[in-house]
Amino acid sequence: MTRAGSAPFGAWFDGKVAIVTGGASGMGRAISTAFAAAGARVVVGDIAVDGGEETAAAIKQAGGEALFVRTDVSQAADVEALVGRAVTGFGGLDIAANAAAIEGESGLLADTDEALFDRLVAVNLRSIFLSMKYEIGAMLARGGGAIVNIASTNSYRPQPRQACYTATKYGVVGITKAAAIDYAPLGIRINAVAPGAIDTPMLRNAIEARGSEEQDVINRLSLLGRFGTTDEIARAVLWLCSDQSTYTVGHVLAVDGGYLSR
């Protein structure tokens, strides 16, 4: 597979098998294609069938190896099946990036429907628990591995009218750090990336739903005068999963255009 677009990573992941949840679009798609460009065989998991199949097809068209598994990350059976496909399809699991998430919250906490809260917890936090639960088992069978969970700058600095979303992203940091403590001695490094304002369909939908002006959002959330790109998130994830970061454990890497520095 040509790696012209991912030269910094060369063949870092040749012979490795990676799972990416939320791989149908946005950050998950960028992470999936970056892993493949760096030599990994990639299992794409997402509830969005068309987008997931498009991601896998793009990887194959570029000369890589990939398969798509329709996955509701809030359901244990689906996540177990996703990991099982990595094992049966490609022989095991070495790397995982758990990127599936939703937002959709725009009201005050007291006005938030309980069903929305439950859905946010299921997709954003329960999915991280389930993903790691089954990924870790497969990685232990290989003698180790690396996991990166996608948190958020909301994990540290909440945004208005996002109390429930923020709660889930606080939880992602907590479960990442606690799991890192338990599994580092067993050869599995677990870290997280906290994206800031990254130009994704989810961000664009949130801006539209709130009636915000794009430049106002940029001015508030970035020191660089622009949104971040999904490729910038992918590069951070790949570094954390690679042999270039072997002494990095339980860390949350902010990729946020300097937002948290203020």
C-alpha cells in the first residue's frame, strides 16, 4: 500500500492488527486510513453501515487490508463480535482506537431528557468499557498491545449546555487512567487523546444546532485561528499506539489548538 500521505509513520504498524470504533466518518475514518497507510490491517466498527463500508473500501482501494463490522458500541454482543472478527479475520489484535461518540445536547441539565442522558452514557462511556473489556482479552493473548480512547477537552473544561456529554468525557479519562494502572504491567499501554474543536460532521452539526457563527466558535476554542483536522487527531493516536511512545502510559494528550492552555 502506498504510504505517501503518511510518510511520518512509514511502516510503523506492518504486521499489526488494529480496531477502530466510530470508523465510518470524522476522526474514526481518519484514524482507520492512517493505520492502514502505516501498514496495519484494520477492522472498522461503526453502526453506520454505508460510511463504515466506504472507509474499508477506501483502504482497500489504496492497497491496504480492511474489513467492516456493523457495530453498536453500546451493546456487549456487538463489541465482542467486532473483536472476534479481528481475531478470526486477521489473526489477533494489537492496537485499538476507541473513537465512537455522539453529542447532540443543547439544553440545560434540568431540561435534558433522561433518554438522551442514557444514550450519551451508552455510546460515549459504556462503549469505552465494553471496547476495552474485549480488546484487552485479545491483546493479552498476543502478549500485549496499545489502546487509545478518544476523550475531549470537555473532560477538563466543560462547555455550556453540555453537562451530560461532559460527564461522559470525564468518565473516559477516569476509566483510561484506571485501566492503564492495571494493565501496564501486563504489556498493554492505555492512553487517551482529548480533541478540541476538530472539523468533523459532529462539530458542524453542533454549530448549526446552536445557531453559532463559525468564526466565533474558532475564536473561542482555538489559539490558531482555525479548527483542527481529523488528520491531526490521527497522527496523535498513531504516535500513542506506536513503539515511539513506549514509556507513555495513562496519559491524555490534548490536541486542541492551545484551548486548554488559557
